[in-house]
Amino acid sequence: MLTYIGELENLTAQPLALTKKQQERYGFLTSAISALKQGKDPGEIRNWEVDRLLAELGQPRAPQGARTKLPEEVETEWRDFVQGRKVRKTSVPSDKEIRANEAGTQSVLAPLGAQGGYFVPPGINDRAFETMKKYDDIFDTAFCNIIETTNGAVMEMPAWDDLANESVQVGETNQSTEVDVASFATAQLSAYAFRSKIVACSLELLQDSNYPIGAVLERVFAMRHARGVGQALITGSGVSAPTGLLTAVVASGASPILASGSSGNTGNSDSAATTVGTQDLNALYGRLDPSYRKLAVWYMTDSTLNYLQGLLDKYGRPIISFRDGAVGQYGDTPILMGKRVAICQSMPAMGSTNHPIIFGDPWYFVARRVPSSMYVRSFWENPSLVQYGLVGFESWLRVDSNIVAANNSGYLPFQYIQSHS
């Protein structure tokens, strides 16, 4: 953009009127600068300029390779890696991180990778989680408190609340009394390893220069982690595994809102075991302390959201609206009672004794990530792959999660609904 702006300034500084050629260049520069400001890829601008010049010369359009979202340098490194060539050493994780991830997973059929068999594409961590949050909102920073650490060592997270204490008016000579913080607690976060399972690719596919193999593999890994890690972040047991949001909420001592069903909305005899109505949502909203409501969000699966979309209030209006979070107009962000809805695919659907809806402050649900733990491992000597002309690739990731809140049953940051038995 700076190059284009500099050229544009030189054109406009001409003492004489612009020639036809200069006017055409002026028009291109202003269009290109506008496109760059709107987030267009500089590569697309260059292709646009080449196409325009070829058209002026009466030449056919230049052939283009397959589209990929990865930068050209990253795609090139991916292609070097998948074909067994050396990649930059700076892109390989430390031996300590590899041992922490792969402890106890080696086997005869999946031997340790050869030299250069490990690869961390530049930016893969950010790209992976960007894809993952499109599958499950639990990966979105709007719905959980993300903490990234340089390693996976066990860490303590402190939490406290002082909601029960308030300031008092005193006279000039009165001495202040000491009052301890109402509640204080700590939560321990580890870093549990997840792997994508091996993705097999044919040698022919890896050698096809027109195929964006890096972009495809990254997307496959991200979607697999979204399903596996996403489930752990919601329903993980906390026993040698992440403590999922739902698991932690139920264990926090919160008393559930027992669903009464949607018969009050529909006028039908809807079962309280399989439906939720506005009176249940109102009760859940009111159960959460006002100090947590300002940032509070709803957590539910897509089927529950779809059901609520069909419910109407007493004025015949839908209880769910949609809004674009950036401009506040209609968009694709579900809004319920003025609060955003996180669509988490691992939340249970409405059903007997299930817990289909959580309402609370996402700041208190901490998801720990270890960016240095995300890497890719290649398998060129796996007997079950080699005989079919295949090469295997596997992605690794370390995460943990838990509610980090003080042990104060009177001020819990999350509340939930339980379907009737």
C-alpha cells in the first residue's frame, strides 16, 4: 500500500496535466489502495494488474494455480515437508515438547519420525483456532477466557470474590476495621495432549503442485481438533483430562433450574423433559447474580437453539434475534434476552435429566493453550501406509480448561437448566 501511495503522490505532483496513460495509472492506484484498505490480498491485486496489462496487449489470461488461504511461503514449506525435504529448524518444536505430547503413544506401526519428520508451519496455531471457532463457539474468545503459555507445565490460577463486602461511612476519628477477602481459591491447570489421528495422503497427491496440500491438511487437523478438544472443553471429566464447562458447572454446587417446558408459549401439552420455555429462561437469567450478567452469555447446542427460534413471546415475536456483532444490525449472531448465544456442539440436547442450557460469565471459564505444542508429524515408514503408496501426517495439541472462581456458593458465575425427568 505504501508503494502505491508513493506512486500516487508522484502522479498528483505533476506540474502539467496527466497524460491518458497516467490517468489510467491514477485510476488503478486509487482502486488498488481502496481494495487493500478493505482487506484484499496483495496477491489478488497483483493478479488483477497482470490481467489488465495482458488484456491491453490482447493476450490471454495467465494460468493460475489452485487457490489457497496460506501465504505462499508457508505453502512452499508445507510442500517441502510433505515431500520429505528439510524445513527450517526454527519450525521444529523442542524435544521436551515432543516427549510431553507423545509419551506412551509410540508403536511398531507408528515409529518415531525420521530427522525432519516434525514441522510447525508458521502461524498454524492461530489459523487452526480460527477454523475451530467456526465449528464450535467454545473456541471463541467471546465465550471463554483464553490463556496461552509457552510450555505445558502445571500452573495455578488464583480466583477471589469480594461481593459480600461493601464500603461503610465512618466518622473523622473512627478506626477502620480489617475485613478479609470474602472468598479465595485456586484452580490447577495442566496441559493434556490431543492428536488428530493419522491423515493418509497418496504420493501422487503430494507431488501435485497445483493442489494446496498445506491448506487442506491444516483444515482437516483443525476440524478434528474442533470435535475432539471441543467435546473435552464442554464435558471433559477433569480426571486426567480437561474439566469441561458443563462438568465444572454441575460440580460447583449450583442448584439447577428444573425445566417446566414450553407449553406456556405454544399452548400445547409440551413435555418438560424435551422442551424449554421462556419462563425457564427467565428463571435461569434471574438466578445468575447481577454482578455476572453484564458479560454473560448462553451456551447450548444447535438443536436447542433451533427449537428456541420457533418459540414466540406473548406478543407473537420470536424470542431469538440475530445481530451482526460489529455494527449491531441484523446478522448471524444469535441473541437471547439481549445476550449472545454460544453454539457449542458438545452441549447435550434437551432430554430427560439432561442439562441443555448454561448461562454465565465466560471470563470465569479458562481455556489454557500451549501454542508451541501444535505441530505436525510425518510417517513415511509406517508399514500399513507404505504398501499402499501413502504417507501419513498427524497433528498434536495440548490444552486444559476449568472454571476458575472462588468457592462461594452464593455468588456462582454460571447457572444451568436441567430437563425434567
